[in-house]
Amino acid sequence: MLPIVSLPFEPILFGIKINIHLVLEYLAFFVGFRYYLYIRKRTTDTISNNNRLSIIIGAVFGALFFSRLMAFLENPPLHYSQGIISLLNNKTIMGGLFGGLLGVEFVKKLIGEKQSSGDLFTLPIILGIAIGRLGCLLAGTKEFTFGKETGFYFGMDLGDGLYRHPIALYEIVFLLGLFFLIRQLQQSPQPMKHGSYFKIFMIAYFSFRFMLEFLKPNSYFLFGLSSIQYLCLFCLLYYYKSIGEAINYARKKLYLL
């Protein structure tokens, strides 16, 4: 079993209990946005400032709506009984990501922007999610980002006296690996076409989250899958052409070997 500080981690500063998860959530937004500005200054952005701003606005509104919708669909009877406050307070990054994607595509059609816009956001998004997931881990069982009971070596007491899969920690490790992989691909002497890095992130992350959901103690299922898993499948279907291209590319490489 992995040793860890007592969870949930709730430090007290000047007599005030600090919501460390909320602090890290805001930090994730701040660091992610600052990192995006840092990358954009050092990159030739072929999208105009006005169009880029419109794209960001589309992403924000799409993310706000779908993050709360998907959080509600994780357990509709429970959230419905808790009223509108529950709908406004609960959110999920999976809905935010896919909603942001739809918001961006909608705005790009409105303004007539045809160029791929996601690559500049890819690494900042990954970094921001990783910071946010650290907050989830430190929140223990106060946030629904904990796993089922386990006797596995990596099991942790997340605050309820039971050893559980620390799925937030699993996700942090995966995200850091994905971050360095995409960064390495971006620095390759043979760069990929525009939009490819964001697609790699979305396909990899949604595939990983589909599998990770099996380790969560979900209580609401439809035909054996959670709402997040259906969203993951829908996202992979959205990128089916890119997945098919990747499979064909891998087959050709294997054939040449």
C-alpha cells in the first residue's frame, strides 16, 4: 500500500480551513492559460487574433454547458433530487473537453475559419488537467474521483478507511507521460500536420478514461456502461477517420518490417 498524507488534505491557514481542491482547480486554469500564452508567443499562429479569441469563447461556453450536463448524467436521479444547485456546482472535465471541442467547431463554421486550432491548446490543457487531478487526489473521497476497493499494491486510504484505487493518481501519471510524448512529437524534425497533436490527446485521453471508469464505484449504468464511457465512445466515433488513418499507418510500418 502506498504511504500518503492523511486524506482529505485540508490545511489550515490563519485559522481558516483551505479547500485545496478548489485552490488547485483555479491554479490549473491560471497555469494552463499562462502556458498557452507562452507557447503562442513562440509559435507562428496562422489564425488571426480576432478568430482565435472567438474560438476561445466558443470553447469556454461549450465546456461550461457540457461539463455540467455530463456531471448531471453521471447520476440523474441523485442530482435531480438535489435541485438546480447540484447542476450548477457539479462538473466533469470529460464533458468540458468534448463540449469545448463542439463549441470550437461551431464557432469556426460561423466565422469561416478552416484551419485546425487545437494544437496550441494541447499541452496547456494536459498540464491543467494534471494539476486539477492533484487537487482531486488530495480531496480524497470528498470528490467522486476515487476508485473501488482493492488489495492492489497501489491502493490508498483516501479518507474512508478503505484501500481504494487512486484513479486520480493513475490519471496524473498517464497525463504526464502523454504530455512528454506529444512534446517530443512536436519537436520532431518531421512535424505532423496541423491538428494532429490535439487529436492524439483526445483519442488517447478518452480511451484511457473509458478503461479507468471500470475502476470507479459508479452506481448509475445504462446497459452496463456509465455516461462518461458513452461520452468516450462518442468522442472516439467523432475521430473515427483519424483512428482509421493511424491503424493503416501502423499496418504499413509493420509490413515494411
